[in-house]
Amino acid sequence: MKRCLIILCFLSAFVLFCSWGFFPHKLINQHAIYTLPPDLSYFYKKHEYSIKEFAVNADKRVYIDPAESPRHFIDLDRFEETDSIEIPWYKVKKRYDEQYILSRGIVPWHIESTYKKLVNAFYKKDIPRIIKLSADLGHYTADAHVPLHTTSNYNGQFTNQIGIHALWETRIPEKFYKGYKLYVGKAEYVDDLLKFAWDTVKESHALLDSVLGIEKELSQETPILLHRSYILRGQQIQTNYSDFYISSYHNRLNNMVKRRMKKSIYAIGSLWFSAWVDAGQPDLKSKFIPVEIDSLAIQKDSKFFGREEWH
Ligand SMILES: [Zn+2]
């Protein structure tokens, strides 16, 4: 049986390390718009479609830019302690070998650097850049809210839980989002960006034991035949978590995924709002420029530079 399962796993669809899944990223960016004060939300609502569509550009760039992947995660378990690395990027670069840091991920610093670029774009009233950078900042901030983006065991590969990444951040929100009330109130000003980013990843990391432990317990208590469902597509057998398994995990997590989505939405709205305030609250009310949707299409034979996962 075990061998059969292994074979089926290898026949299964090979999917990419997409973070939150494409759909949840778009949903999170969209809901972040609703946290903004009227002066700013007017602009974001006009560009809602682009802000949503660009929400996944950062993941698509992993196909064309080898430097992109580390911007989406940080392996906190690969640092002896985090206090010494909660420092500005320019100090990190002086203290550590670049490869050492890049191999462990840089999401907190990348949130800060994307934020600074967004402030600059607001200052210049550069509409296409405001939209693209807002969408990117939303993406990285949402990724930082995912516990499995803070560990080298990002897909349960060290604990015999391969596939847990997509289960937690894609399968569950896709299946249950309609029941989620994602209203989170008003965005607030963030005065210490880097601290905010670090608090976020540390909060995510603190949930990691539950994310892994609850799934491990579920897999041990659930008859193996109920773990997965198999479908024949053409000549290929594809496998995925069964609806029963996804629902059981969701129930045992007690809305953790929803809470992280809501936290992401609140954080993203607050960062957009803060960037606008830092740029002097430019008046964007009359600004609408149709922004061409990036043709960051993933080609079948595109080289992938990121981490990969099975589901
Ligand atoms: Zn990502």
C-alpha cells in the first residue's frame, strides 16, 4: 500500500511553491482595499482589478528571476537566534555572507524595501508603480503571515508531511473562503516597518508547531484510504487531499487559516496607508490610468527558480 501511494504521489500533479495559492492572494489584496480611509480607498477601488491581478506577479517572477524566491520566506529555524538578525538590511549585508542570508530567505527585509519603493512611488504620484508595488507589498506581507513560510520544513518534507504547504494555504482557503467574514476594520499607521515585519514572521513561526502537529495527529487518526482522492486525467492518475481530509484539518485548526488571512488583510491595508502618509498624503483622487495587466505568463517549459512542492 505504501509503495502504491508513493507511486501515485509521483504520478500526481507537480505543482509549484506558490504561497497562499493564486486565488487567496488576490482575495487578500482585494479585501485590504476595504480597510483604507476614503481619501485613499477611492484610488485603490478604481484600480481594484489591477491590485488583485498583480497580487500574484511576485510568484510568477520566480520563473524569470533567480533572485525572487528568497523574498517570499525566512527559515527562522536555520538561525541560532533571531535577535541578532532583526537589524536593517544594510547591517545584515555587512555582518553576514550574502549567500548565507539568501539561502535562509529575506521576507522581512523585502517587505521593508518594497514599502520604501512604494513611498517613493506615492511621492512621485507614479500611478503604475503605486499599483504594482502595492500588489507586491500585499503579496510579501501575506506570505509572511503563513507559518510554513518561516521554516526550512516548508512542505513537511522533514516530518513526512509532504503536501501540507498547499493544504494549509491553498486547499483550505479555496474550499472555505465563502464562509469567511473578512472584514477587519480600519487600517492603522505603522511607525516601525522592520519591527512590524519581524513581529509578523515571529507570530507566524509560533503557530508552526500547531500547523504540523495537528496535521500529524489527523493523518495518524484517519484511515489512510480517506487521506486522498484519485482521479484519472487522460493517461495520468492525479491525486489530491480528499474533501474529507481538507475539512477535518480545517476543523481541527479552528479557523487558524481565516485568522491569518484577516491579519494579512489588516497588515496590508495598514502598510499601504502608512506608505501614503509617509509620502505626504498625495491627492490621488482624480488619478486613474488604465494599467496594462502584466503579461507574466508562465510558460510550460519555463525554468522555475524557487522551492517546489508536491500536493
Ligand atoms: Zn509568494
